[in-house]
Amino acid sequence: MTTPPEQVRRATIEDLPQLMALWKQEDLPWQQLEKRLKEFQVIEGEGKVLGVLGLEVAGLEGHVHSEAFARPELADRLRDQLWERAQIVAKNHGLVRIWSQFSTPFWNHCGFQNASAAVLEKLPSAFAATPGLWRFVQLRDDSALPASVEKEFAMFREMEKAETQKLVQKAKFLKLVAGLIVAAVFILVIVWVVLWMRTQRQPPPM
């Protein structure tokens, strides 16, 4: 019997119980991370979450954070898949850099380097709130960043906005349909009551 392949995907609300257990296991601030679920990618195997990695996005900068693994002996192999997924997500967002505060050997071999004072000036304020040594990997050259990237990023945001509007419209439509069904049932009940009362008023046959 072959073992089903592991799947790397975006975290969903159904993953929360397992994610919270992993975050608690690593002594991470799970109460805060729970509210940032959309930042996380998970790797799943045999129906269980084996690992999780966060990617916070601020403009064209990314921050990998809050990694956790169910089986520490598999951590590096799982990291490799999650890091590959994070780079794909970063590319989709048109990021120029990914920041990190990880210090495990795996991340030392992923191209991360210590940030100089000049580079640290580019660290988004959203990330700077976390104290500690910052490292980064450059994905694109700032000076050679084509205008098309900004355009692609704007298009990506518009696509997300359009998708959200579709969901809102769908929710409104379903709400309208539900309202019409309730109204129809209410009318049918009223008609039934009126007819029943009429039959009760009719004199019994002689």
C-alpha cells in the first residue's frame, strides 16, 4: 500500500485546531496567529497537518515567520517544501525581498544574509515591531524593478478585490433567496390558516 503524497497548501479554518496545537508546542503567540490565518501555508500528510509556515506581506516585502512541525525529525524536509511554496506565493505578490529571523541551519542555506544598516532601512514598520536580528534574501533588484511589477501587483489586488465582491454578491443573493423562501412559506401558512378557519365556520351537513 503506497503512502499518499504530502500536500502543501494555504491554511484553512478547518486546520485551526491542529495549528493551535503546533503553535502552543513551539510556545508561539497562538492567540495572535489565530487571527492571521490567511498568512499561513501548511503541509499535510495522511489527513494531518505536519508543518506550518507563515508569510506576512507588507507592500513588496515579505516576512517568513512562526514555523512549527509535528515531527521535529522531519523538520528540514518539510521546511524545504514549505519554503518552495512560500517563494511561489512571494512571486505571485511580486515581492522584492523576504525577511526572516530564523537561525536554524536550514535557513542559512536558503540565501538569507544578515541585513546591513542600509538594508534595514527598507524593513517595513509592520515587521520592525518584532525585536531581534533580521536577515533577508533578495528576490528582485530594487533599482531594476520594472514598472510592470507594480502593474502586476495592482492587478493582483484588483483580482482579489473582484473575488471578494463576487463572494459578497453571492452571499446577498443567497440571503435574498432565503428571504423569499421564508416569505413564501409564511404566505402559505396564512392561506392554510384562512382556509382552515373557513371550513370551521361552515355549518355541518344536515
